[in-house]
Amino acid sequence: MHGSAVASAGSSTFLSKKHQCLALLKLCSSIKHLYQLHAQIQICGLQSDSFLATELIRVCSLSSRKNLNHARTILSRLANPPPAAWNLLIRGYSSSDDPRGTILLFRQMLRGGITPNNLTFPFVLNACASSSSSSCSAEIKEGEQVHAHVAKSGLDCSDVYVGNNLIHFYGSCKRVSRARKVFDKMPERSVVSWNAVITACVGCSSTEDAIQYFREMKGSGFEPDEATMVVMLSLCAEVGNLGLGKLIHSQVIEQGMELTHQLGTALVDMYSKAGNLVYAMSIFESMEEKRRNAWTWSAMILGLAQHGFAKQALLLFRRMISSTSSSIQPNYVTFLGVLSACSHAGLVQEGFNYFHEMQHKYGIKPTAVHYGAMVDILARAGYLKEAYEFASSMPCRRDPIVWRTLLGACRGRNCGGSDGELVEEVRRRLLELEPRRSGNLVIVANLYAGAGMWERVEDVRKGMRDGGLKTRGGESWIELGGSVHQFFSGCGLEEGAEVMNRVLIGLDLHVRMAVLEFYHLHVKTYSLYSSLRSIILKAPRQSLDLILSKDLVKFDDCLVVLQNQVSMDVTQALY
């Protein structure tokens, strides 16, 4: 649009000034031209026209020429702004870097006596969801007040779009029971409604509820879409339910879904976390190059690193950064995988090189997790003093993650000997930051127990009892028949324990032999017992492949048993 075109707004002979301004508004190609047109509108005396002002606000709020401050100025100069003008500006703020502005504008709208409608509430609720967190009660209360206005208008039950955003809000602030209540009251639902409540359950670790809603969704005649599959795969990755993950994958194939970067990354992540790296790599390689983004590469690199395939993880990283057909840059998760690989492989100097490269070549600011990974690299390689010095000099030395990592790395050290002073200093630093975290005190007690310092162990335990601190029991999971069963230390024996224990002894021997052969590690018998004791007697009469997971906080060694390496016909042993 040229200046002469703007000037013609005042000299039209065949169109009204208003209609020509509207036509020119659609041709605006820059914020400068928008300002020129706005000035011409004022010269023509049309600044009080609410329809024209609303269209100006639309362009300022939603287009690529977005300028929310200018839109707000236009709104403030209207004597009686229509609801549409408020809604457009609220929508603009909700998708900006200042969602809080949406809430403030909504309050101003109410004070002005304007009644919100079904085009107002979704964006206000979305802004509340963006601003809220489980620890920020002010924003949560703000969203609940918006819900009260929604209920007053009757839109919580009658409008699907509003209901979906209510579910999303409550899910974002970890109020899953409220999210479910809203969903259950909805007389009409869409696929988005089901996705919202499933996502809320997954975000709050309500695994069984999420799976139940997924089943009900299909039973109600709704076809899961890509968003459904992605959130369900994230659930499978989180709890290690490989059976359900495979079922979701089969449905993806049956529905002919395209492997987009979101769906492909979710599949790679799920199979990686479940320990099935063959499937993960197969999916990764089957994705088109243009479909892989930084998260896809990061999921595969991190999966390889966490399962001990350090060499392969580093080779994949080099392939990522050297690819000429892709402009993908590594992100903070990529480097977490790279540093984890260096830790497992004992590559101290390489770890420092990558840490430096992350900051100075790619401009990624290290987080506490990255510093923790560097501490782990040094400590695993036996450089405990250097690890302590590194932790003491880092910018985030007040973050407990790093000190917890270092304290955990002190196991096996002589707490009463040459390393005792250093171990005590690390303990002091951690407990200063988190004095009432029971997991920290358990690490301390275990360190003392390993050194045979039983009086100190008892002192720590007494302090926990006196302080009312409780530890979460040893926890383990087993996938059986497509379901994940969770068990805790101290769970009681069931009938037939003698038969069950014979099976456990056989399994224990089988696993020990496999581990000694492949990893040269020792496995404590109780870790298997706690996983299998309560489930063996319920085993179906068929061959079962067992995949075990262990709580990394509670056990000294991380054991990953791949499905194609350790399997046993449990039923044959039982019957």
C-alpha cells in the first residue's frame, strides 16, 4: 500500500469513506501503513465509528502487524466499545508474551459493565492456564473466579469450547478432580474435550484415570487423533507401559496417521524409555528428514545414553550436527543426553568440551541439570575433589540437584577416612538447602551405613522420626499382560508364597547370570522380590516377557533388562 492510496481515502467519489477505509485496512502490509490509515480515519472524522475501530483492533491484535498497545489505545478512545472489540484485544493478549494482560483487561471489561460471552471466556481461561502453576494460588483463584462468571452465564454446560478451556485450565494447575467434574457435566463433547481431560489426568499422574478415559473415548464413538496418541504415548513413556504403548502404535498405523515430528518423537521417546531401543531407532530412521526436529534427535540421543549406549549416542549427535540437509540445532535436552553419554563412558575431557561447546557455540545457558551431569562425569571417573570444586564454583550452586548428585556419587567412599571431610561438607551443603527432604537424609544414612558408622545411621533415622519425616518405601514396577503393576517394599506375602519364592529364586539366578555376562554388575535379590512377589501367582498361563524397572533413588545400581535378553516362561515354572 502506498501513501497515495491512503490519501485517496479522503477523496473517493464512488465509495463511502468508511467502506474505502475498510478495504484499505485489508491491504495494510506494515505497522507504518496501519498508523497512516488510522491517522486518515481520524482526519475523516470516523474515529468514533465502533465497527471501523473494531476492525482496526482486529488488525492490531491478531495480524502479523500486531501492536497491542496501539489496539488498547483505540479501545480506550471509544465511548462504548462493543463486546467484539474487547474480545479481539483479549484474544490478542492471550497469545502474547503477556497473558497476564488478558486477565487485567477482563477485569476492566467487567468494571465497564460489559457482559462476557462464549468468545471471551476461552481466551481468559487460556491466559489463566498459561499464568498458573501448582504453587501459584493467586492465578488459580483468578481462574476459579472466571469459572464462577462462566457458571453464572450458563456456558459451562452449554458451550463445548468454553468447557474445553475450563478442563485445560484445571489440568494446567493440577486440579484434576475439578477438570474431571467439568468434563463429566458436559452434555456434549468433542475430541478436544476428551484430549483435554486425558491430558489433565496424565499431567497429574492419574494414570489409571487417563487410560479409562481413553477407553471410554473409543467406546463413545470418538476416533482418537494425533493429539490423543501423543499424550497417551507420553503416559506410556512415563510409567513404562510398553504393552499399551505398542497398542497405541498399532492404532496409529491402522488409522494411517502420518509420522509428524510430534507423533514420531512421542513414539521414539516411549520406546526409548521402555528400553526397546531397536524399535525406537527403527521409527527414528523411518521418519523423513524434514519430519525430525531437535526434540526427535534429543529423544533418541538421550534414550541411547541412559541405557548405556554411550558410543552410539555420541555418534548420533555428531550425525545430527554434521547433517548438510538439515539446519536443526541441538537444544538443552540434546546436550543433557550427550553429557549423560560422556558420564557412562567415563569421557571426562570430552564432557568438558561438549559443555563448553553448548555454551559458546550454540548459546545454550546451562541449567542445574547440566551442571549436575558435569558433576556426575567427574565423580563417576573418581575425581570427587574436582567435582566438589566444580559444584562450588558454578553459578547455580544454591540448587540442590547438583549437591544431591554429588552426595550420591560419594557412595563407596570412606566416610570415616580420607574422604570423610569432603563427604561431610557435601552433606552439609545439601541439607542447608533441603533440610526436610527425606530422600536426602536416606542418602546420608546409606553413606554412613556403607562405612559401618551405625551410630550416625541411627542419629539420622532418629532425627527423621523426631521431625516427622517419612520416607517413601522402595518402589518397583512390572508390566504384565499389558498392565503396569506397582509394588512397595514391605508388602505382605500372599498365599502360595513358597511356590512363588521358588520362581523368584529361578528368575533371580537367570537375571544375575545375564547381568554378570553383559554388565558385570551384581543384583540384590530383594529388588526382584519386591517387584514380583505379589504378581507371580496371578500370572496368566502363557509365556511372559518380564521388563523390570527400579526406583533410582532407592537402589544402588540401575538394572535394565531388555525384552530380547531376559525372558522366562513363568507359567511353566508355576504349573
